[in-house]
Amino acid sequence: MIGLNWQKSSFSSGDGNTNCVELATGPTGALHLRESDEPTAILTTPLPAVRALLGHIKAGDLDFGGER
């Protein structure tokens, strides 16, 4: 994915040896995620799906009380 502006997590220490999650958005609005230690493995998802997931997390819909 050439031309994406990757951003590291704010929890990253910032040194070059820190592996962390990086995010980028593409021209279509899709969200791209990758691990900094394996930059060619990229997960891409549409932004509405990410918004829906975050909404469920914030609402507690995914809290199963430790049950699986």
C-alpha cells in the first residue's frame, strides 16, 4: 500500500525498536491496520464497520462478563 500515511499508536515509545500497531486511511475512506514489525501484512476494513464496532464496545454490548 504505497502512498499511505501510517501513524503509530500514541502508546509507542517512539524509538525505532518498538513494535506497535499503525493506522492509515486510504483515498476511499477505508481503514488500514498493520504491525510495525510486519509492515506488509495489512488488514483493511471499511470505516463504517470500525465505527459500528467502537459503538458496540462503548455501549458494553460486547461485555460477556468473562464468559466465552
